[in-house]
Amino acid sequence: MLKYHIPIRLPSLLNTRMHWRKLAKLKQQQRFATLCCLNSLVPPSMPLVVTITRVGPRKLDDDNLAGACKYVRDQIANMIGVDDGSELYTWVYQQRTGYYGVDVEIKQR
């Protein structure tokens, strides 16, 4: 089992009205932070269970939670080399209150 902490803020993107350039920059920042924190990623053999835990001052509803984790999920799948829509993954989204950040846990199914 692999555990990582990414010190980024995951805002709810579904309810946010932002300019496309600002959204593109946010996407780039989230993907880059994920890349930097998981740069030594050597995943266990497939299939995998990937748990993404959003940490923030308040909780989001389930559809906003999944949307907020989208770019972290995309970058993890990109680093492993298998599309994030593959049946080889089980994606689990969780959240807890606290100071902003993201906890990622990757383990074999």
C-alpha cells in the first residue's frame, strides 16, 4: 500500500464560475502538484484501489467531491499509464475536515 499527501486545495469546480484561463491554470497546478508528490510512484500490480481523500474546512456533496478530485485522478492514471476509465481501477472518494490538502492511497485490489 502506498500513501501520499499533496498540499493543494481542491475547490468544488461544478459550482464555480471561473474564466477558462483561470480554470486551465488550476488544472495545471493540481496536475503538477500531484506529479511532484507522487514522482516516485511505483504502483502495485493491477487491478488497483485508489482512494482520494479531500481535506478542507467544510465537506462537499458527493458529486462535487468527485468533480473536485478530477485532475488529481487524471494525473494518477497518466502516471500509471492506464486510462482512468479502465475497469482495472476502483476509485474511492472520501473527505474530512481540516487544513487543505489531499491524501492519496494506492493499493492492490
